[in-house]
Amino acid sequence: MKALAALIATLAPATAFAASTLHEDNSGIFVWVFLGFCALIVVVQVMPAVILMLGFAKGLSAKMSKAGVAVNK
């Protein structure tokens, strides 16, 4: 029990040295426009990939049902 009390007494003052203000990044409008543009590029690149994967799944399921493979429902 004394070890636990000593540990708490040692760690408790460490919170006194924590930062008292919020971190300001000073990002201007151009930084946010650039990040938005990067996000737009990522979304535009992901959309065709998702459509392609859905097409593969649709074609595979149609091929399996046409071949007479039983599908669990």
C-alpha cells in the first residue's frame, strides 16, 4: 500500500507541468484549401475502385448462380 501511495505521490506533481493553453496551429486558409484538394483527389481515386469491386462481385455472383451453385440465403 505504501508503494502505491509513493507512486501516486510521485506522479501527481507531473500534471502541474502540463500545458495550460490549447495548441494553435496557425493554419491559414491556403493550408485548408490544399488539404481539401488532397482529400478530393483521394475520394475521386477511390470511387472508380469501389465501382470496379462492386462490378466484380456482381459478375461473380451472376456467374455462380448461372452455373447452378447453391447460394446460402
